[in-house]
Amino acid sequence: MAAIDFDKFARRQRARWWAMRFVVYGLLVTWAIVSLFPLFWTISTSFKTAPDVMKGNIVPWYEFTPSWLGWRSLGLSPDALTQTSTVRDEFMRRLWNSAVISGTASALAVFLGSLAAYGLSRFSYKFGHMRNSDISFFFLSQLIMPPVVLALPFLVLYKQLALLDTFGGLIAVYTLMVLPIVIWIMRDQFATIPVELEEAALVDGLSIWGAFSRIIVPLVAPGMVAAFILALILCWNEYFFAALLTSTNTNTLPVMIASQTGSQGINWWSMAALSTAGILPLVFVGILLEKHIIAGMTAGAVK
């Protein structure tokens, strides 16, 4: 009888275990589908014609036949790559602008943010009634402010400094925009490193800068890469300041994507093709730096 009860209990536990796995994996699969659907919709729309877009057809080769219409209008289809295209030249120029501005701003943010985060994690500061925790909160509080609040001040300031439609002006704005996030990430990274390592380096004759550059930076390099990727994504996708502070010379890719309108409305196929082409560089960067991103995001989980 006891053996029978034990068998029933074991089967019940096994059934419960499989039920939990089914629920967990079912939720994960559902969330993955929800997260990836916008990307699938964008890519599939880039291969649709106007009637397919209006009808809401989704499944390729079942509800619609893929077409190169959207890519051809941008000069990016296989048959148009060998031909001269002013739209493709404009796309490449905007892509270069986005790469230079986003990459430079992200690198500056990581450099400045790492220094600020290191100071906040290792030294005690006092500015009036503000302490380290208050200073850290001040940086994070900048994320609460809507960008539109800064529109008029930036326009007036940039006009006086002749920074409108310049690389330097947009790089400065993007650096300030992502700097709080970088400080937040890097402060947690530095907090996981024992202070004894720097004390030992100082005893060995290194200066504070020497200990920081030769001991600390190699240890937090994965975190810096993760912060750089996050800053790069935010800068790459930023539209408001790019549309506000640029006109012809330094327009970025999001501004070009948002301008895909015609006499009959929005050219969804062209916009989707541009969006897909704009996503690909970030995908390549993510694949190349995947190991560093994972290491940086998981650093500090276990001390």
C-alpha cells in the first residue's frame, strides 16, 4: 500500500513538474513572439506592395508574394545596386551620419560616465546638502525630463553658438542624453570590484589613475561594452533632437525614415525597407560583441 502511495506521489510530482515547465516555456515562447513580431512585420512589409499593405497581409508566400518594390524605390534591390540612385546615395550619407554621431557620442558617454561612476563608487563627495547618493539620483533624474522641454533652450543656445546642423552639436546632445544611463550601469560595475585591489596597486607604487587604467578598467571592460551598446542603440534610434537641430548636413537615418511620405500618404514599404536596413548595423554589432554584452550584463550578479 505504501509503495502504491509512493508511486502515486511520484507521478503527481512528475506531472506537476511537467506542467510547470509547460507553463514557463509557453509564457517564454509567447513573450518571444510578441517581442519579435514588430521586427517580423517590418521586414515582411519591406517586401510588400501597396495592396498587400492595405489588406494587412502578413504571411509571405501564403497571403502575398514578396516583391522588391520597397527596396527598389530606395535603390537597394539586387537589380538596382548596379545603377545610379540618388536615394541610395542619400541613404548611405544618412547612415554614415548616424554611425559617426552615435558611435562618437556613445564612446564619449562611456568615457565620461565611467570616470563619474568610478568617483561616485570610490570617494565621498559633499556639495551642500548633497552626498553621493543624492548626486547619483540627480543624474538619473535627468531621464525623467521630457526632451520637448529642452527644445527651445537648445535651439536658442545652438543658434548663438553656431552649432545648428553640425556634428559637434548633435554629438554633444546625444552624449548628455545617454550619460545618466552609462553612469548608472558603470557605478554598479565598479561596486562589484573590491577596494583592496586598488589599495594593493597603490602600495605597489601605482597612482590612482594608474590603478584605475591598469587594474580596474580591464575588469569592468565587459560592462563598458554593454553600456556602449545600450548608448549606441539609444543614440541610433533618437529622432527628436536629430529633426530639431539638423537640416541638411547632419540629418540622421531616423529623420529619413520618418520622411517617407508621398502625395498618396505614407510609403510603408519604403519606410519598412529603410527601417530594416537601419536595423542591420546594430544586429551586426550585437553579434560581434555578444559575449561581452552577456558578460557585462551578468557582472555583479554573483560576487
